[in-house]
Amino acid sequence: MNGLVANGKMWASPLFQPFKPVRRDGATIRFHELDGLRGWAALSVVVFHFYWETFGVVMPGLRNLASAFFLDGSLAVSLFFVLSGEALSAGYFAGKGEAAVVRLAVKRYTRLTIPIAATCLIVLALSRLQLVHNAEAARIVHREDWLGTFLQVPQSAGDYVRYALLGVYGDADPRAAVDPFLWTMRYEMAGSVLVFIVLLAFRRLWAPWLILLGLALLLTAHPGRAYLACFLFGIAFSAARASGVFARIQDARGSGLLSGGALIVLGGLDGWANLSGFAANPVLFTVPILFAVSCNRRLCDALSSRPSRFLGRLSFPIYLMQFPVLVSFTSGAIVYAQARGGLTTAGVWIIATLSLSLCLLAAVAFLPVETLERWVGERLIGLLPARARALP
């Protein structure tokens, strides 16, 4: 593929020309730094909930400029959305064309829903076994406005099923949600559909990059739609990465210093905004931060390490397991500590750290569900016509 065709004409762009996938020994390279970045972003969200959110009121020292950046949950979620857009576009820009898009579209619902349903089953079991203690814990840590609002509406097993299969993708009331942290799934599903539509229409559009940019800017300007813009920026990142743009920037003299300096400035600004309560547009920091990370070879190498890649493999299970751990073990430990002398500083650190460790262990134990999801996805692909199943 030497260019992007629109209505029979070549759409040339200095950024995306020549448009060829980065290859080594005839095989398309997998950009492992994205797996690592996804894993660390997932861990950031979990640490944010276990430390900043749960204990930030009773232990204000947990909320400082550094933690305000590294534990910025909103930034991490926005980053997830950009990386999702990039992952969903990778096959298309690697030369596999629309067949790759169709395959991902067919599997998308089960890819998200099977793990979500398993998580809802865990929450249901914990509730029925009376192992949910978030309401009592919320009063102890003075987080009635957050921790105390979870699982407050009684629900039947049927309500859990309806939520897992469909309700999670809607605008559910957090008080009635089986897992309020899954509010992100409505954007994940809507953003995925948006990516599929854009990619399937891409070759048929006049000036597709201008149209994509215009749509991304329109969504960015709308407070309720800015998260969807992240998916469109992910498409652009995917095309740039596949055509070797970031590899060439990394080879340029001074790119590491400039990108590192940019990350320090952006991190400081984001930390200040988060600490001061300023609700920044999700795109404002996410896109330039990901661009700076992608231009820094040393950082990309670190993100490509085996521990980071393993963390990336656990990213979705980590995200899913945090809520069951929070409302059961974390909350129960808070109630237990309060009943036996009060919640001390040492107790806060022990409970938060044990909760994080348990979440990671639960994520590893959750991997068979991921295996099941992949098996179901491949069976669905097998139902497609031969032409749609075939990939270059």
C-alpha cells in the first residue's frame, strides 16, 4: 500500500507518506510498548482507587503533585481510549485492510461482555455471601460521597444479567450499577463502533484525514463527547506508527531530550490541574503525552520489557477485578481495623497495599476467562464467509 486512496485519487500527506507498515524479516512488528503502556495505565487506575480515592480524606498526604499525575484516573482512562482506537486500527494500517476491521467488529461485543459478565457474577456472589462492606467502610474513611454510593440499590440475579449483557453499555445510575467503574464501557463500545465505521469508509472518503481531524475536533469541543475523540486520535496514532513516523522521530538527534522534557512539563501541568480540581478536557493532556512517549526510544524500550508486557496482558482483568476487591476485602479490612483500635496510618498503607496485591493475583486468576473470550471470538469468526475470514 503506497498511499491512501479516496474516490480513485491518492490522498498524500507528508506525515503518512510513504504509507508502508514497519516490517522486519517480512513480518509486521508488534509494538510492545503499547502493551506495556496499557498495563501501567491499568495499574495507575487501580492504585488511584485504592490509595487516592479510598484513603485520600483520612490521609491527605496521599494527594500531592506527583500522585496527582501518576494516579490521574481520568488521564489513564483517556489513554485507554486512545490505545483502544489504535489497537482496533492496527490491522487495517498494517495492510490487512477491511477484513481485519470486520473480524474485530464481529468479536467486539463478546470481547467486552464475557469478561464483564464474569465480573458481575463475582460481585453477585460476594453480595449473596454478605461479603460486601463498602457502606460501613465509607463512613469510617469519610467517603460516603463515593465508596458509600456503590451497590445501594437491591438487585435480583436477573438485574445482574441485564446489566452485564446490555445495561453496562448504557448510561446507568452509578447507585444501581453492578460495577460503577465500568461506566467506561459505554464509551468503549461507542468508540469501537465509531472506529469501525471510519475505517470501513476510509478509502471512500475525499480527504479522509481532514474529515477525521474535523470530526475529532468537533467531538473534543463537546464536553460529553470528548472521550470519543480519543478513539479517533487513536486511528491517527496507529497510521503514524505503522508508517514509521515515530521510529524516524526517535532516530532524530535530541528527540529523547525534547520528548522527556515535554513529558515533565505535561506531567506537572496535569498534576497541578488534577490537584486543584480543574476538570481538564480528556484530550488536552492525553494526546500530547502519548505523542511524547511514542517519540522517546528509551521510554518505549522500558515499556516493551517483559514485566511491562505481562502487565499489559493483565490490563483488562486488573481493571475488572478492582471493584470486587474494593467492596469486599478493602472495605472489610477497613471495618476490621476500625473495630480493633482504629484505622492508623500503618493500617492504611497495609490495607491499600494488600488490596493492590490481591487485585493483581485476582487478575492472574481471571486469565482463563480471557482465554474463553478469545475462543468464542474465533468461533464467531468461523461463521463469516471465507472472503471475510481471509487476511493477507
